[in-house]
Amino acid sequence: MAVVTLSDIEAAAARIQGIIRETPVMPALPVNVGFADDYVLNLKLECLQVTGSFKARGASSKLTSLDDAAIARGLITASGGNHGLGVAYAAWRAGVPAKIYLPANSPKSKAEKITAWGAEAIYSGEVWDEANAEALRMADETGMSYVHAFADPMVIAGQGTLGLETLQQLPRTDTLLVAIGGGGFISGVSIAAKESNPKLKVIGIEPVGAPTLKESLAANRVITLDKIETKANTLAPRASEQVNFDIIRDYVEDIVLVDDGAMVDAARWLWFEFGIAAELSGAAAIAALMTDAYRPAPGENVVAIICGAGKDGLAD
């Protein structure tokens, strides 16, 4: 049994009700260009979530699971940007301080938004893993409550609420397309989806330059990448964690890879067709379809999760 259960996800949904938004789904057709018309595509617009991504779900789930003393000590984490925003939001709601450690590849715009939510944004290290090591060190030094970006069971349960919500909105869904960073998002969503409907498929998408979970599954163990070569920084830890690996191995049908150029094209398509401003991670599911990295069967009901807002698709 997974360390996170469907009951845990349902409990998280009850705890964070009214704290996060129910985000809409919309049909992708009709469109100008981009897709075959022999399957059904819907977009789950989680880019409209408070702070701009699903991460507010996991951070709020974690905060609402803590006791008063742990909350009062404040929150600390490391993030490529979106998880930091989610933690900053949770701390803002609770009226407590937060420290967010960011790697050098995190955009300044993320740091500015984190600061706007009242948290302290601190750059440390070149990639997430290095920023996380500093956040852990400072958590020990300060006593602040550490919130892992993807391996905390309460964070995973919070991310899973998106899976429950999507299936309530579109119960005939056959396939969910889910971007992968460290693996917390797809862990929660896949448990919610597969435990609700074992026939449903969950397909993960990683950047070609950061195939952390795909390489781990191929090796049948958690591996650490030698280097990261993608501009999709929110999808770019060098290593996942055992809890995420185990869930993904058991619940996810396949992981496909897309390159940065495909994600840029997909983000531009989302802006051109719908006026949806998505970052590279938010466009990864669309990139998988546009490149045939994942090719739905005729009649298949597919939901592409647009998981993060950003400016990557906006015209120059």
C-alpha cells in the first residue's frame, strides 16, 4: 500500500476547502491548429490556482496538518519557485514567517512573487538539490517547520486533491497527462485517479534534459542525474525520493520526454488559442501531445493538466 491513501487525499481535500480554488476544465476543441480530432481533449486549468500552480494545494495540506506550535515556528523550504509560492501563501494565511530557498536557475519573477506574499526569498546553490540542502540546514538551526517540495506525505495528499477534483468534473476521463518535477504532483494525482478508477491511465511528462524519474524507473532505483539541461526549472531536480519512486512505479503507466523547444511551442499554442499564460512545466502535457510523445487512441478522453502559470508562451 502506498504511504498516501485515497482516504488521506480525501481528508486533505476537506482540510483545504475554501483555502484553495476549484479550478475549471475546458474543452480544447475547436482550435486553429495543433491536434488531431479523433480523441477528446480537455484542459484542467490549474494555472488559475492561487499563486499560479497546484503547489498551493500541497503546502496548504501540510500546514493544516501541523499543530499550533509547529505552525508558530514558521515554515521553511526549497523550491524552483512554485512550491515556494505555495508555502509563502500558506504562511501568509497563518500569519507566520517563511523562508524560501531558491536555486540560481529560478526566475527573479518567482522571488518577487514570493516576497509579495510576505516570505523571504533566498538564493542558494545552482539547482534545487543544493538549495534544499541549505534549507534543511537552516531548518535545524532555526527550528522552523520544513516543508519538502515533493516527498512529504501531506504535500502529496494535497496535490492528489487535484486528481479527485478533475474526476468529479470529468468522470469519463480515460487518461491524465501530468508533468513531473520531483514527483510529488504525479504521486498524489495518480493515487487519487487509480484508486478511484483502476482503468484510468496516468502518463507522466519530463524534460529531455531532466529525466529524473524515467531514468530511475529504468534503473529500478532512485538515481541522481549528473547534470540538468533544461530551462523548465520547476521540472528539474537531480533526484527524486524513494516515496515518490515507489508510488510512480506502482501507479503511473508511462513517462514520456519532451524537449524545451516543444514546451515553448506548446506554451505559445496555449496563449494563441486560449490566452492561457503557461510556464514550460504548465505546457509540458500539451507538448507531449503536439510531438506525439503520447498519442491517444481514437475516442480516448484525455485531460492535459496545465499545472503552472507563466510567461513562456507570450509573444516577444
